[in-house]
Amino acid sequence: MAEPTADDERTFEELIAELEQVTEVLAAGEVGIEAAADLYERAQRLHTLASERLARVQERVERLSRG
């Protein structure tokens, strides 16, 4: 899993796929508490990146719709 950065070039779909992977690992409950905390932080960063990416696309679609 690549470390998310502010200038992440992955697509929205790639970010969501990784977020789902991290969530599955956390849900399995088979990692230690420190690893779980690291994964939780990673999930938060992925969620933020995906949310920002989605917001930009929504703005773009709204602009296009207005003409």
C-alpha cells in the first residue's frame, strides 16, 4: 500500500480501493493496537484525499452543467 501524500496522483477509485483494503484489515482485528492506530490514521488520510478528489469533480460537473 502506497503512503498517501497531499499531491497523490491516484484516481478516486484507487484511493477507495486502498481504503477498503485498510478497512478490511482493521475489521479482521488481527493486528496489534499500534498497527491498528497506524492503519486508522492511514484510513483517515485516504478518506480525506478521496473526499477532496470527489469534491473537485463535483465542482467541475456543476460548472459544466451551468455552461
